Amino acid sequence: MRPRRSFLAAFACAAAVSALSCAPEPTSSEPNAPILLGFLNDEIGRLNFPELAAGSRAGVDYVNRALGGVKGRPLRVSYCASDGSPEKSIACANRFVEEGVVAVLEGLDTGAEAVLPILASAQLPLVGHIAASPGQETAENAYFFGAAPAVYGVAALKYYAGQGLRSAAFVTPDVPAARRYADTVLKPAATKLGIAYEPIYYDVQAPNWPTAVAAAMAKNPQVSGLYVGTDATCVSVLTAFRSAGYPGRLLAASCSAFAKALGAGAHGVETYSDLWKVTDVPAAPPAKQRELGTYLDAMKAAGQEAIAGGLAQWTFADTVNLSRVLATINGPIDGVSVSAALRSTKNLDGFLGPLLTCDHTVLKGQSSCGHSLLVYRVRPDGGQQAQTRDFVDVTGLVG
């Protein structure tokens, strides 16, 4: 049986880039020996996220070259491309265990729930940006530096409530996880915020966008669009809204490619991010502006400047954040000590992001270290401009 995919991961945004290669090196407990990590990512299946692998490689190169590694020890990464199937993910996990990695980093692997028992048995942590399955959201040996999936949607509602809006209808995939989320998280949060919220479900196998948009507009919402979706879904939904003459505010989840596809039609559309974006560096606090400059320089040095504004930010930031956690370990670096260091991480200054606490208490029982998002709006030139001066915190709205 295939593991359930979370609705957020199943519709994550992605852009393709050329894959790079990096041969792994053996690790050991010697003071200057490399620290070996595994990297698991969908790159050869129906869903492909090679941009995440590129961000990882640039991040590893930055840590090693600019920071001198972790206490003088370079990071080495064994990359394994998955195809979204549990079988391939399991094969990668078994390979990592045999190679002696001390942790497994995940880009986005939609079959990765199957690796959790293998990593738990080997006492290895799974580290990533956002949980790719329901099991990952609560796994004891998983740690994700991005915002918890439960935050998406709620942060948008809180932002719009602060803007004075009182009604919302988001186009939503008709899958069990999305329905549970709407009933147990979004609707209660909307009630607390004084927003009348309506989910408009569509068939993920045969979506009819004009029909879904018409159903949304029939509710006369002040804001609509979608709080989760791929770039392709965002383009289709926003095109349908523009064609129908929808006059309200539009949300396009964390998508980005729609801006180029829609041209002038993308102007004014809002998105969100759990990291400060390179398209509006001045909006970030001074320390984060410097980090954005560091990131852009590193991506340019890696020949990946063209994708710096996309999902590569996730894995670059995750790599830097993990290196900061590893630097807190006194003594041998292995799966047990890395897991303990992650679980002890509290109020870590996240690279490009907010403070991170990874003890699974930020949202009770959740493996994510973050619980807040920034909101951006597409400018006439296609770039995205920050609409919030700080992260939208959903504390008190998500249990």
C-alpha cells in the first residue's frame, strides 16, 4: 500500500534545473573527517524537484568554503534521486544506512514516509524543510526547518483578517487530508478571526477550473484563489479567476512561476513564504538582508543564479541551519547525537527565516520547527514585494 501524501506536499511548487553530481566520501569519528549526510529528493518521477538538489549542493559548498565546514569538518553529501515511489525511497534509505550517514536531508520526496521506520531503526534523523506526508508531520525522528503544513491557510486567513477582510473561499484539492484540515483547522481558525470561510473542492484527477471558480465566486468572497497548489495549478486557477472577472483579492499559495505565465494578470496576486525572498531584499531586517546577499553570492558562485528565487532557498537554508545545529555537538557526531542536538534546538536564528525550535512543541506533536509565514504581492514587473514587516504567527490558532 502506498503511504498517504499530505495535500500540501502533493501539490508543492517546483521548477526544473539540471542535476549535478557529488560523489560521497566515507565518514568517521576522526576530528577532521567529513560529516556524511544523505539527500533524498524526487527527481526521476512524475513530480520532479531538481531545484532542491541544486540548492543543497550550493549550500554544502558555502558551508565548506566560506565557513570552513562544521568545526573544521567538511560536509559531504550522498545524493539519491527518487521517483515518488516507496520502493525507490526505501532503496535510497538502505543505501544511506550502509554508507554510514549521520542524518538524511530531504528535498521533497513524496514516497519518503516509507523511510521513517528504516531511519528510526538505524537511529538516524530525517531533516528537511516541509513534511511530505502525514506520517512525517508527527514522526519522532523527523525535523523540518520550514513552517508546519498546518500553518498554511491559517496564516493567510490571519493576514486577511488584519486587512479587514471578512470572507474567504479557497479552491482546494478534494482529498481526505484537505477536508480534515478544512474541518478541524481552517474553519475553527476562521471563526476565531471573524472570517466566513468556504472551501471549494475540485477533483484532482479531472479538475474543472471554470466550474470551481464559478462556485467560489458564488460565495461572494473578498479573497479567493488557493492556499496550496503547484505552479501549474496556480496558473490554471488564476487564469480562470481573471477570465471570470473576479474583483476580489487573490492568493496563489507559495507559487512563483504564475507571475511570468500570467503577465499583467499576475499583478496584485499575493503569495506566502517561510523565508525572506530575494525579490524584495530591502523589506527584510538588516541581518536577513545580509543573509540574502550571502545566499545570492553563493548561488551565483555555483552557477545557479537563475533559480535563486525559487525553491532552492529551502534546501540552501536547511543546509546552513543543520550545520549550525551540528556545531553545537560536543563529541562524536552520529545519528544519536545529531537527533539529540536537533531535539535540543530552541530559538535558533534560522538562515533567511524566523527563530526555530525543533523539540516538537512549536505545534504540539508536530515535527516542524516553524509556525509563521511572510506574505508577498506581485508587482507590475513580476517581482514579489513583502506585505508584512514580520512573520505572521499563528500561535493560538493552530493546536
